[in-house]
Amino acid sequence: MVNLTLPKYLQELKPYIAGKSISEVQKKYGISKLIKLASNENPLGPSPKAIEAIKNALKDIHRYPDSQIKELRYKIAAISQLKPEQVVVGNGSDEIMGLIGQALLLPKEEVIIPYPAFSIYEKVATLAQAILIKVPLKNLAIDLETIKEKISKKTKLIFLTNPHNPTGSFFDANALEAFLKSIPSSTLVVLDEAYVNFVSQEKRFDSVIYLKKFPNLIILRTFSKAYGLAGLRIGYGLMSAELASFLEAVRYPFNVNFLAQVAAAAALEDKEFLEKTCQVVQKERNFLIKSLTSIGVKVYPSEANFLLIYVGKRAMEIYENLLKKGIIVRPLTSYGLSEYLRISVGKHAENQVFIEIFKELWQR
């Protein structure tokens, strides 16, 4: 056996804990039909145009993918009204986060994150040997004022999520602009917009308009949620051409596989599917809010494709009993929210079954 010791700064790192998979629950409980409302996936599946594009591309998978990802970058740039040099595509938006850490963070520089949040933010800071500063949520929403107060001369990077995961909270354009105006231009802001497509029409704004005015802003988006391509792992970052060039310098070649590139390019063209997805999610989100509230469950405001609910000390008990009934939701102990559950928005029939079974368990 090889005697290896992790560097001290890595010893507290823990593996990412994902929600339970369908196959895992099927094997454990012997259930063939399951409803998965745990991982914030698209309830309608992938874009039909993406599926067709994959079928047509299968004959070419013996070829290497385009290492520069030109076609997709040009499409994203055109839609975003940016230059292709401002787009970085990754194996999921979390790879872009890793590239940011590798290219832009130095040991002992500070990284500020809201807490709880997506665990990859913390991992990016740890791998760069940066100093991590966690700012607790205020009323389960990102506390921009306190984050601002924590900024020092050493602060290199701030992660923000909008809408926030795991709570679904959202801050508007005025709040973002005021925040960007108030911080040093030497401090980078990474705005993770994985769930931005699900924001209500009356609240939605395009953060891309701030890139020209604030070159310290990096916007992250993904094809995993609204576009239904989570299994292909593909996301992208929008930023200044200068910042993009730094990330490109550390990006590995062929990081995004051929089928992911083809599917994402096709999905961008499928505006009808995207609109339908957003309409279904918003309608079903309202259905779940109304149904849960009617039985006395505390539901937090959400602009994402999931809801955070307060269940109390019975959270894990109810979670386990839902599993036994064939419904997978997300416990939040890994986020430090042991008395809460996160419920992804599913199809109407799935949501109805969930409400029926949850109501029975809740009222015991």
C-alpha cells in the first residue's frame, strides 16, 4: 500500500453529496416506479431538438470534439449580444467555477460566499488555498449588505447565486447594480444563474447588461436545468474578454464532449421548448405552494424550479417515509438545514401524488 498524506489544506474537504438516484432507491426499497423531485431537473426532459441532434451526431462520435467549442460559443455570444471571446464553455458550470479558482485565485486571498450555498463554492476556495468567509443568509435569503461589510483589501472573489440554491430567494436588478457599484473593481463577483430561466416574468432581468459597466462581473449559466441536459454536463460563463482569456489558459482541451456540444447548440434553437418548460414550472410551482400552504406547511418564496419547506424535527422521518412510498426529495442536512426539505417542481401528476402522500405523512 502506498503511504500517501493529503496536504493539510485538503484534509477537511468532503466529497459532494448528491441526492439519491432513482436506481439506488429502486434497489433499496424494491420499488419499480418512482417520482424524483430531488435534483431540480427539467420535469419535461430534454429538448426534442437536442435529442434529434444527438441521434444525427452519433455516427461521428469516433471524432474528437471541437476543442475551441466554436459553434456553441458563437451561438451563445449572439444570443447574449456579446463577442465569442467573452464566452467560456465548460463541463457543467461547476467546471467554470474551478477554472476561476485556478486562474484567478491566489493563496491567502479571500473568498466570500453566502451560507448555506452550493458546496462547490467552498471547494473552489479550498483548492486555491484561499481564505473562506461565510456570510449567513438573512431570513434564508442572500444578505448583500453584510457581504459588502465583509469585503477587505484581501477579498478577491464573491460568489452570489440568483435565484439562490437551496432556498429559491431572489434579488432584483436594482439590488445587483447597487452592490456592484459599491464594491472595489478589484473584487470579482461570480453570479451563478443556474435557475434564472424560472424567474417570474415580472421580476426577470438580464444581468448581461452589467458586463460592460462592471468588468469584474462573471455570469455563470447552465444547460442542466431549463434546457434539460443535466446528464451531458455542459454550462458556460459570460465575462470580459480579458477574464475569459485567463480561464481559457487553464481550461483543458476537449473538456466538453461532442454530444454535449451538439445537444446544447440545438437546445438553444428550441425556444418553444424553453418557453413551455418555464410556463410549466411556474404554474406547477404555484400549485405546490398553494397545496402545501393549505395544510399548514411553511413554504419559502422561490423563483427557482424548487421549493424550500420547513418541516421541523420530523424532516428526516418524513423524507425516509416518502422514499418508501417511491418519492425522492432532497434532505438538507448537508446544507446545515436539518429541519427543511427541498422539493423540485415536477409534472402536475407527479406533484399531485407528492402532495397526497406528503399530506398523509404531515398530518400523522
